[in-house]
Amino acid sequence: MSDWPDWFQEALCQRFYQLELSSEQQASNLPEDKNLFTQMDQFKMNQNEDIQHLLSEWEEAIGYQLSQDKQSMYMEGVKDGIRLILPVIHSTNIR
């Protein structure tokens, strides 16, 4: 990356640092998530079939929403990358 301007390298380092912090925060919540899923499964098993079916539909809806959120975050990351790289590409083409 020695051909890249200093400001570009610094911007990348800052972005990766932010992503690392976010990833660490999400990972720290994993045991809580597992506990929540265990409690939900236990709760579902104690319900009649109609309630179990409704809860399963609710879980599917939540799962779909989470996948949409992840897709949106991914696209924001792609846009971040494009916003970082385009000025460098344009400045390289001008030289």
C-alpha cells in the first residue's frame, strides 16, 4: 500500500478500527443471545400448537428482518469502499 496517499491509509485504518470495535461488541453479546434462544425454545415447548406456530412465524419474520439489516450493512460497507477508492483512482488518472 506504499503507493497510496497517507490520508487514504489513515482512513482505512480508522475504518477497520471501527469495524473491529463493532465486531468485538457483537461477539460479547453471543452468550446472551444463546441464553435468549434457549429460553425461547423452552417457552415454545410449553405452548399449544397454535401458539407454537405463531411463534415460529414470528421467528421467521425476525430472521428475515435481521438478514435484511445485514445486507444493508454490507451495502453500506461497499459504498464506504467506493467513496474511499474513487478519489484515489481519479487522482491517479489525472497524473
